[in-house]
Amino acid sequence: MQIYLDYSATTPPRPEVITIMQQVLAEGWGNPSSLHSWGQRAATLMETARVQVASLINAANPESIIFTSGGTEADNLAIAGVARQYITPQHIIISSVEHSAIAEPCRLLEQRGWQITRLRVDRHGRINPQDLKAAIQHNTVLISVIYGQSEVGTLQPIEELGLIARANGVLFHTDAVQVAGRLPIDVQRLPVDLLSLSSHKFYGPQGAGALYVRPGIDLIPLLAGGGQEKGLRSGTQAVPILAGLGLAAQLAAEEINRENPRLMSLRDRLFDQLADCPYLTPTGDRLHRLPHHVSYLVSDPFQAEKKETLTGKTLVRQLNLAGIGISSGAACHSGKVSPSPILLAMGYTDTQAVKGIRLTLGRETTQADIDWTAMVLKQILDRLMPRLVTSRG
């Protein structure tokens, strides 16, 4: 029995997406910048995809969608696209639980003299909007806060944060990679100026993403060259991949209102099934949470009597042997497990921050999958952490 529960890492391309990509590879391979019929066929396919992605987030103008190679490039374009407009370093505000695609560009800017404020989060990974108000300075040029945290599932109060940014005349960006295609997004209502999304999080192909740029917002491009994507992303567009992105966006928009309740029901069922497990402590915010996301910290009451530390990656390997795919937030470098910066930011210790696991659900997940996974996970934990005999003396 094979059960995939790592949909936050990537989703399998839908059959319809694979089919359209194959068709475009065979018939729509022209350069969309060319004026002849081959090029115009490709351009039509690409602009159709732009309309489909715009519709997913209710963007009124499809030209506000800038295609990228994925969420990481979209995030970098948002951060650097603003920063490059200034000769002297300014001030940027981010959260302390950003994806590395935001955290790392900001770290590099900091090395060049920029001031970066990293807003603290509570034990559930949520920002207090009052902290954002207090952090804004006269030279704050950008605020970037992740919409849905991939490791612990917490949703931020993006609308409230965006309104604070707008009231202070500061540009607001959100990394919505985990949210787009999973929760409804309406950029005509939501006070965001820039928004990143990624195709392979909602059953499109890997290697495609987009940055929504509110009309009237200026950015400096990362790449110089042919001037594609309104000059913000030079390079011949990968039309087959973009066609797949577009169709995936359309299908996600069509299904989102019925798929969300189903995923939330399965998510809550898994939480309930594991509620009596003494070795698992839920992480993230249970109320403000991605609909498909379950995460835990592994607690080992007998750790002091063991030579080896049980980490989240241990459970990933054990479940993989049982045919179940999950993930862990801690990074592994040269055989050494490093603490998760997200869990550290939430107040967990170095020892605790290597013990996180994440189970994320998707279109193919069934109730039987949930029940089987809960049973297997409990059995593995009982085997790895047997209870001490009462007569040990």
C-alpha cells in the first residue's frame, strides 16, 4: 500500500495537464515572440494561460501576471525588484517564519547595508499585527509576509497586515505558494501589491510560477535580455509548461469550493486519530491553518536514557519503509540534522526543532489513507519508544 502525504512539497501533475503539455510540445512549439503563425499560436496558448492564472486569484488584468520559473524566482523578483530601485539601503519587514526564498534574499540585502526587521511570531507561528505597526519606519519600502507556512501550516492575517501596510504607504508582498489553488484568493479585495504562486503546488508542472504585480507597481528585473514578460522576466517562455500551469490553475479554481471542505475534514480526522498518541504534539495554529496540513513535534519521554536522538527524519524514513511519504522540516547536512529555523522562531529549543514532521493531504487522499497512516504511525512510535518497565528499580 502506497500513500503519498507530502503534497506541500509537490503535487503530481493532473492527467489533463500532462495531456495539454504533450499537445503543446507537438503543435505549439513556436517562439511566442515571433510574428508568424507558428509564433502566434504559441503566444495565444501563453496568453490563455495568463488569463487562467489571473482568474485563479481574481486579478482583473491578466497583464498583472508575470510568469517565472516558480515560487522562488517570484519571491526573489518581488524582493529584489523593489530593492534595486534604491541607490541607498532602506528598510524591509518580513516575518521570522518566511520560506528561504524570502529569508535568504533579505539576508543578502542585509549584508549590503539594508535594515531587515523580522517580526516575531507566537508559539503557533502567527504574527501580532500590532508588531507590524510598531516596526514600520520612515524608510520602510516593503513588507513581505508568508500567507501559509509550509512547515507548520499556519495562516497569517494577511488582510489585516496588508491594510496596515497600505495605510502607511508601504508596498506589501505575500508568498502565497502554499495557498494559491488551495484557498480562494481575491487580489481585488485583498490589500496586496505583489503575490507569488507556484504551479506544482496545485497539480501543475514543476518549473513554472507567477508573480502578481498590482498595476502601477514598478519593479526592476532580475534578468536583462529580450524583454519578455513586460521586461520583468527576460527569456523565451516555456510555453508547454505555462499551458500546464494555466490549465492546473483553471481546474483548481473550479474545484476549490468542494475540495477544501473535504481536505479539512480529512485533516481534522487525522488530528483526531492521533490525539491520544503521547509522542506527538501538534504544531502550528489549529484554527488559522492550511486546509490540507497536519504537523507535529515528536516527543520522546525516554530521550535521557537513549544514546541516539529520535528526529523527524527518523520517522520520515520509517514511514517510507511502510509505504507512506511524509516530510520533516529539519535540514540534513553531511549527515548532521540541523534544527528547523521555523520551529526555532516559534520558540522551540534546538533539541525540539529537529523533531518536526509534516503530513499534507491532496486530491488522491482518502479516509482509508488517513486511518491507515494514523495506525502505522502509532505502531512505529510505540516500537521506537517502548514504555519503560515499572520494575527498573
